[in-house]
Amino acid sequence: MSETKFTKDHEWVRLEGGVATVGITDHAQNALGDVVFVDLPDVGRTVAAGEAIAVVESVKAASDVYAPIAGKIVEVNAGLADNPGTINSAPTTDGWFFRIEPADAAEVAALMDEAAYAAFVDTLA
């Protein structure tokens, strides 16, 4: 199984077979509360790292989801349209948002590992 990497914007990234799957972390979904809607990017869209490309809405607030790396969107999790609560119940598995073909796979390696992300989250408390 490939290693999961993290961003300071609370996205997780898992690179498998040259495609990166992206979602939001358990910390992010806890902060949002019950997710009621998600707006996903269009398949085929080319994005820059750090670009706001999706929106997740909860009973508390709406938040942007950022592209953790540059690349091309190759798939979105269409199941989230009918069941956005999957983001709360399984944020790092079935609640993924999109898959992106990285412009540079080295960008994934440069993201935080789980220990670094946990230390970052601890600074937010």
C-alpha cells in the first residue's frame, strides 16, 4: 500500500499507479461537522498546486478544497453527490474527492508524512 501524504490545508494524497487520490483529513471533516453537499471539479481539468478546485459544505460552513499538486483531474467520486455524508464516515477511504494525474510525482513526495501532519495539527489546538 502506498504512503499517504498530507497538506497544511488538510487534504490527504495517496499516489497509486501514477494517479493520486485526494480527500480531506479526519481532522478537517471533524471541524466541518455534518457534510451536506460537495462540488467536485470537472474531469479533464488541469489544475495548479494550491488552486481551489472543489467545495465542501456542511451544516456549519462551506470550505474550499485545494489541489495539493499540479496535474489533470482524471476521475471524481460521483457517489458523493448522493451521499456526501461519506466524507464524515470514511474521510480517508470511500470519502475521497478526486483523482489527479500528477504533472510531477515529486510534488507528492514533498508533502507532509503522517507524523509531520499530526505534529502540525497539534500546533492548531
